[in-house]
Amino acid sequence: MNNTNTTSGGELVPVKFSRLARRGILLGLSLSQLVTLAIGILAFVGALYAGGGILMAYTAPIWAMSIALTWIPVAGRPMVEWLPVACWWLYRTTIGQLLYRRRVVVPRPVGTLALPGDMARLREYTDPETEAGMIHDPHASTLTVVVEVTHPAFVLLDPGEQERRVTSWGRVLATVCRSGRVATLQVLERTLPDSGTGLAEWWASHGTHDDSWASTTYAELIDRAGPAGERHATTLSLALDMRAAARQIRTAGGGIRGAAAVLRQEMATLVAALRSADLNPGGWLTAGQIAVILRSAYDPAIAATLERQGQIGQSLATAGPLAVNESWSRIRTDSAHHATLWISEWPRSMVFPGFLSPVLLSTGIQRSFSLICTPMRSDQAARDIRKKKVEHISDAAQRQRIGQIEDASQTAEYQDVLQQEADLTAGHGILRYTGLITITAPTVNELDAAVAAIEQAAIQASCETRLLVGQQAAAFTAAALPLCRKV
């Protein structure tokens, strides 16, 4: 997905997003559709030549089912595309992977994270120079680090300042693309219950502590108030591709220490780019601070207490959940129910920056929004664009030969490819975006109401959302945790 805009003097410029490509391999049919269609045709033709009508009747379930799987849609997708999801779900159900219970009497190996599923393979490493907590995925060969970012409210800025900040953020993304060693950049924006620490700190520094009745009563009220509202927190997670940076890692000494040295270079570059974009990066999060984020995501009821108490809960060895129950359309962890939505369509018409404000500024709903950016190297992006152009042109010629009418959506997709080629030629980077929204609530009924409210807010933002069924556990880890995970 790319965005197109042309800057003008101090005015806010609308942007347009590329469409999600839905073009198939042949005549709009995907590979799975072609396979099932071929099975149906072979069964029908073989029965026709081998035994005539009787054998055709016997093989009718095969070719009829193949036709149904190929063309009958379910929730906007052909039935055959649901087969991998359904089969994987049945397999996980059979072997008991939908339930997770932590064995509290069994100690965890040193350096591992107490997380469910495939995240049990993650390892922690503390950088000796920056004290930053780094998460190593040995299977994906990535090393991830997290930084918290503060910024002024975008919607309250004047149009000229908004346009300047959008342009500066574009330069940050371009810097990530040029590196060639960054696997993923994740922007995570969360709503958290306000613990009241800000008010308590203000009273401690500005209040009158004279032991009077008013002073004592006010101090007790602040101490007992607890969470009184909600606040927003934004983090950026940077994942180093250890395969792409293998040569630099060997030069830096090899192993996890060499990877940490290479990642420090990317961290310094990212911090400089963020500061030039008028964003305020804090210190790189330590392992304890990452543990608090993980614990708060799995157990929201304890989030305010962890923030108020300071040093409690800052251990990755105990940051994971005690229990996880996954169902087809939601997941339950310690004290909350969660459901994750995928932004399947970004705005197709021209919209102004800040179009996601109905979703991000929705009040009374606890949610996490993740924008997962996967940069593509310029040579890889150029090859991908050339391949798409050839496929579009050959498909158009094939449709013209058989007399099929050209679809407007296919023309729009081809124009998006041309725009991406123009942006790449002009020196811009190409990133693939994935937007995920996790909604959290204490009960199922409240969760359903919150999901409906977020879906309506997404419609106001000109976006289309879909509930990720059959993969809620993986979707939750990608959307609610700052670990650069993918679905």
C-alpha cells in the first residue's frame, strides 16, 4: 500500500491509499480456486468418457463440491480460501492448543519469556550499553527493541503544522526503507486506564502538606481514587533482520552481541529521524518495562496497580498470562476478553491525514491499534512492481481475447501499481502496511458492544474492518504486544 500526495504551501493535502490487490492468477481465479476447479473438471470429464451417465452420477459429489468450493462465497471469500483456516483450527483443537495454562510450579529456563503458543521460543537479552531490553526470535532471526514516543495531539494542530508533521513522518519511514536491515517497524497506540500517578505527583510537588483537615482529606481522596479515566500511550518497535545483516553482525563480533551492536546503529538512526520529525522518543524500554506492557495486555485489571507501584511486575519471566482460552472469534486471557479486527480496506477516496481519529479517539473503549510496516528493499520492490505490471497487462490481453469486460477495480489496481513505480523512481520507499485493532472488555457482552462501536468508528474513518476468525491468538499477539509479530 502506498499513499500519494502533492505538497502545497502550508495547506493540508489529502491522501489516497492503494487498493488491496484481489487479482487472481488466471481470469480472476486464485491458485486454490484453479486447483479445485481442475479437480472438478477432471472428475467430470473422466466420468463422461469412462462410464457415461452412471459414472457421472457417482462422481457428482466430487465435481459439485469442487464447483461450490471454487465459486460460492462465504463472508466475502470463496469457500476454498477458508479451508486452510478451518483445517488449522481443527488441528489445533485436536491437539489442545486452544487452551493454555501456565505451570506455576515449573520454573522457566533463564532468559525465556513465559508466553503462550509459538512465542515461547522468544528469548530476552539486555544490551549492556543502552540497558534496552531486546527480544530475540531464533526461528525468525529477528531482534526487537521498543521505544516509547510522546507527541502533541495531532487533531489540535493547525493544517500547516499537520502537513509538516506528515511530511516529516514520511521521511522517518523512508529512512527505515533505505536501511535494508530492518525487518519490521510496528507503531502501537494503546488506551490504558489512568492510574492517577500524574495527579499524585502533582499533589506531592505542589500541594500544601500542613496536616489540616482539607489537606488530609484531599491526600486521602487522591490516594484512593485509583483509575479515573484513560490515557493514550504510543510505542515504536524496531525489528532487525539478522539474516539481512549477517555480514555486519559477523564484523561486530557475531552472535547476539554482534546483532545488538548492529541494532544499536539502527536505534540511533531512528531516534535522530524521530527527533527531526518533532516526535519525542523516550529511553529505550528495559526488559522490566516491556514486561509491564505484556502483563497489562494480558491482565488489564492489574495495569493501573503496576503503574502506581513502580517496581512490581518488572520481570519477563512472569509477564505472561496464567490462562488463555481461544475461541473462533475471540480470546480470553486472565481478566479480560479480546477480539481483533483487521483493516482490510483503507480509504479508497481522497482523505486528509488524521482520518483515523474516530477510531483512535473513541472514548470508553479499551483498545490497541497496531500499524505493522514491512519495508521492501528498492531492488525487491522494483522486481515486484515489474511482475505486477506484466501480470496486469497479460490478464488484460487474455480478457480481451475471450471478450470479458474490463472491470473498473482492475483498472484502479493497475493505476496503483503505476503510482508505486513513480514513487519508487522518485526515491521514495515502498512499505507494506497491516492495520490491526484489538478491543478489550471485562465481559463478552461488553466486548460485543465495543466491537460494534469500533466497526462503526472505522466506517466513519472510511475503512473496512473484518473480524479475524480462527486465528485470534496470533492476531492478539500481533496487535496488542509490541513485539513486531505478524499474523
